[in-house]
Amino acid sequence: MAGARRLAQPRRAQVEADGDGRPLVVEGRSVTAIRETWLLEDRWWTDRPLRRRYWELVTTDGVDRVVFHDLIEGAWWRQR
């Protein structure tokens, strides 16, 4: 299927976090509330394991966002 793309494809995100890894600013917007956080560890038996800390949060513009920190590579990504 030409031009098809995966839904909810992660995109790089600019995130400022505190010393504990909690996001404070996402894409230039301050975080006003954290709704939920969870840890995903998968494919640990392969040579490309996943280890991510996800955050569902609300920023000052009222947008509900999901970002994750790749705990292996150190990069931040946004899911939506």
C-alpha cells in the first residue's frame, strides 16, 4: 500500500526533566499534571531489548500528551 504509515508512530520530542527523570517541559510547554507513568520492558531476551518509561501528562496548553524516555538510548519521544 503506497503512502501508508503506521498509526501512533513515535516522534522525537524535546523534553526537560528533573533529576528523577520526571518531565517538566515538553515541546516548550510546562507540564501542569502527570496522569500516569509506567515502565515497559520487552524483548529482553534479544540483542535489541526495549526499556522505556512512559508518561501521560497535561501541558499548559491543556493538551494531554504521552511521551516516553528510551532508557537504553537516552532519547525522548512523543507518542501523541
